[in-house]
Amino acid sequence: MNLKQFFRIPPEAFVKSTPRSGERTEWLEFCSLKLKGPQVLIIDAQFAQSSKEGFLVDLKPGVYQVQVEVANFGGDRRISRMRLLFKAARPTRGKKIGKTWTDTGTTGVCDLETFSQAWNQDPRKSSRILASALESEADFGIAALTARKAAILPFVQSGFGDGQFPVFELMQRGQRVGCEIEFIATNKKYPFGKTPFEQQTQALKLEARAEKGGAEDLWLIGKSYLEGDGVDRNVPKAMQWLTQAANHGHTEAAVTIAQLCLEGTEVTKDPRRAKALLESAAKGGSARASYLLGQLLWEGMGIPADRKQACTCYLEAANRGLPDAQVRIAQEFESGEVLPPNRAESARWFRAAADQGNRDGTFHLARCLLSGSGGAKDESEAVKLLLNGYQYGHAPSTFLLAQCFESGRGVETNFAKAAACYQSAALGEHPQAMRILGQLFKEGRAPMKQNLAFALKWFQRASEAGDAQAFYELGLMHEDGLGVPADKVEAQRMYRRAIKAGFR
């Protein structure tokens, strides 16, 4: 049997119990390779044009057979070895003579002399031919640079993917008659969790258990199919089991289906079904369902918006202890847009979220303590909360901490620490921090040294993130020719964009 015939056999035929180290085939014929020169090149197929990237093996000219061994790991077929063998030779494997590598999961072999000559005659055409051959997701292929297939590169998918692989010489009667690349050692265990056979067995066990069990078992198998945990990922099957679980009153299953229906990427988008499922799960006590239902009603995604009812849902989820909902309802009490304004109630809910380690809740509580909104003013406690957010990379907390260091609120004034915090917040994609960092580089304010290129970069990033003043700063840079050639037309364009974005 040759390699092409072997891979024509449906994969399902190989889904069976195998050792974790796999079952190996005999050597399968791939193709012939005629060597005109004295060296064969073993290389990552993507870099076949560069002998410097590969490993060279000295072999005598002649016709060689390219052969491949395949390992079956419970239905996952992987090419485990490839060898180049002088025609009709009966070799034994000799010593290791080097190693090859791949970053693209493909390894090829070619006659260095013939392949290089053909490539150099028309590099663009050769590059297109190679790229076209490699675009296929097949386990093997041949890139032929010439019409008569004199210059060819047989290539295979390398075992489990990228890596370095040993190369051995093949010997017969003291003479080298070929070489062998070992992608998967004979004792190498399957590295990707469960094999297809093990996944199939696991799925059958789960389904048998679910059919006899209750809502929790139905939920677990649905979740397994949705996440590909121990089984092949299968969204239709996941929906089948999740629906049964939801029908048995499982709130997490109902919430999961609702989210899929709202996303509409893997199942049909259906906001009305999502709303019904979330209402049912919320009645069943799910805080998450109440919160998501609030978001749905607030935004009116495919259903009529009802922000007053959305706030009722947020409050219900907050009372059930969900930190995200506690932050959301606190914001509504603070803004007074829908609910009557109540700063004390707002601060109470921000603290409830902060007490659970919620970063947004901690930030907003610190903000309230700095201003005295909703209770006693306590700048020292606010700074402690902001330092906690800074340690976890929370950009809004880090930005507010920078302002505290700059102004001396709750801490001694320290502009060097303020600048470091502005930089950290900017790296966390905080728009205002990006713009302020740009200003620091523009002015060269210590500890920053003046760097107009950096200033321009941060103003641009801030403008892209929606900071209106950043457009104005870019306008000044273009008008004055700072870091860029002076361009009054571009400056005016930036000023107009600043006004349009809300800068006054």
C-alpha cells in the first residue's frame, strides 16, 4: 500500500483502541526522488529556497524512494517517520547525524542541486508553486517546480507539528544508502488529551449517564460538547442536551442557550427565545440570568427596550450577590438616569462589589471616597484601593492613582510615580492616560525626556481610542511641525475632528 492509498481510507476506520504511544504502519511508498547532486536537503517546506535553513545529508547520486511511516493514535493519524532510501536497498538504521526543524509543521526533502537551479531560474514562479502546494491541508504533498518533475520537494506534516527532529543515516554493508527523519519517537505518548477513540468512548458514557440521570447530567454532557471537553466539539449536540437540561429546570443550561441565541454565531439568533430562557432561569434563582436579562432589556437587542425593568433585573441580581450587577445598579443610582439619584445607595453597592474583589467596584468606591460622594470622604483609603487595582493592572484605577500622586490627594505628591502610573495606564489602553503620556513626551517633563516621535505615537493611539483632546494635540503637532513636517491643512483636519469628537 502506498501513502495516497492509505489516506484514502476513511478516518473512522482507525477509531479504535490503541496504546497511548500509537500503532505504527509498515513503510508506505510516497514517491521517487532522483539525486543528480551529492546532497539531499531536509528542510521546513516553507523555507525550501534557502539551504541555510535546512540540514544537508551527503548521499551518492541515484534514484531514491521516499517512504513514510504513519502512527495511529486512536483515530488520529500522524506521520511519525520519513526516509529517503536508495532504490532496492535493505538498510538498518545507523547513528544520529544531525537534526532538522520546522516552525510550520511541514518537512520536505529535495535534491539540493536540481531544486536550487530550478528555483533560481524563476524565483517568483517557484515561490507561487510552493505556496500553492502548501496551502492544502493534506498530510502530504509534492511541490514540482518543473514540468517534467525533475525538481520536486516531497513534504509531509511533521508528526505533532513544530519542533526539532533527529536525522539518522541508513546503512547497508558499511555504506550510507539513505537517511531517516524521526518525527515521533516510538515511546512518545499522545500529547493532545484524549484520542478520537477515547473521546468517542467518553461521549457514549456521558450520553448513557445523561439518559438515566437528571438535569445536572444533561447539563454536563451539553457543556462537554459545547466546550469540546473530552469529546469532539459539536454545537448541535450541545444544544440538544442543553435544551433537555433547561427543560428540566437547569438554570445554567438555560443561560448558556440564551447567550448562544443572543450571539447568533453558532446557532440561529433568537432574542425572544433568549428572553424567555433568561426569565425562566431568573425565576429559578439565577443571578447571572437576571443580570443578562437586564442587559437585554436595557439595550433592546431584538426586543423592545425597557430600562426601568432592566434596573429591576440588575437590582435582583445584585441582591443575589453578583458583583457585575452590583456595579451596574450602583451606576444607575449614581447617574439618576432611570432610578431616583441616591449617592449613599450607589456607594453601598460599589462597596459590596469591591468586597468581593471586583476591580470596577473597587475603582468606583475609591472614586466615591475621594469626592465624599455617598458618605464620608477618605482619601487615604481611596489610595489603598487604587494601589490594589494598580497591582492587578486595572487601567482606570492606575490612571486615578496617577492623578492622586500628581495632586497629593491621600498621598505625598510624587510626580515620578504619577508619570509611571500614567505610562502603566496608557499601556493598559486608557485613552486619557495615552494622551497625557503624549503630553509628557512632548514637553520633556521629568522624569520623561522629550521625544516627539513618542509624543506623536501616543496622541495617535489616544485619538484612535476616542480621546477628543488627542485630536487637538495632533493638530498642534502638525501646525507647529513637531515630530512631523509642518502641515496646516492636516492641522485643520485634526482640529475639526477634535470638535466633532466633543472637544471644546
